[in-house]
Amino acid sequence: MQAIKYQVVGEEDYAFVISIDQNGEYSISSGTYTSEPPRSGKLTPEQENSLIAAIHSLGIPEEHPMPEGAADAFEAKLIIGEGSDAVVYPFWEGALEQDPKLQNLVRLLELL
């Protein structure tokens, strides 16, 4: 399993981060004015296989820069891998509607 980090930053100090290590151990933290405590766990074999398939399906991600005038949109970043082998993919929330493969991977992460 490749390490994965998915983070979303938005207005009013909103932050959401999912981190998965190479062993399938994950942690999820979200924060707003009414923060929820962080959660953690371990991927099931089915979850791990689904994520691996979604990563392979995504391939080299297309760029989805924030469009002009979308200052209030949520910005997200997906990091697959670690160190110099990591692929860093920043995008904005509207990209999910434009890129079904990216949307599938993000939805799998959000289901954890």
C-alpha cells in the first residue's frame, strides 16, 4: 500500500485531513469551530484493494487549478507516496465533478 494524504482547507478555519501509512493504518482529523476528535483505524483488505484500484485508475492526474473568482472554494491536496517519490496533486472542490476518477478516489477516502 502506498502512503496517502488527503487534505481539504476551507473558509472559517475548516480543515480535514486523512492520512494512510504503508501498513494501512489511517487517521482522520477534521476541525471547524466545533472540532470533532481525531479518529484512527486500519484499512480492511477490501478498502485497501479499492483504494489501490482507484489510484491505478487515476494514473497521472490532470491539473485542476482553481478558476478565477472562486476564492471561497475549498482547496484540496492529494499526496500519493512519500519523499521524493510522492505525487502531489492540488485541486479545488469543483474538480471532483469534472474528473470522475479523482472523485471515486476521494469518495473512497471520505468513507473511512
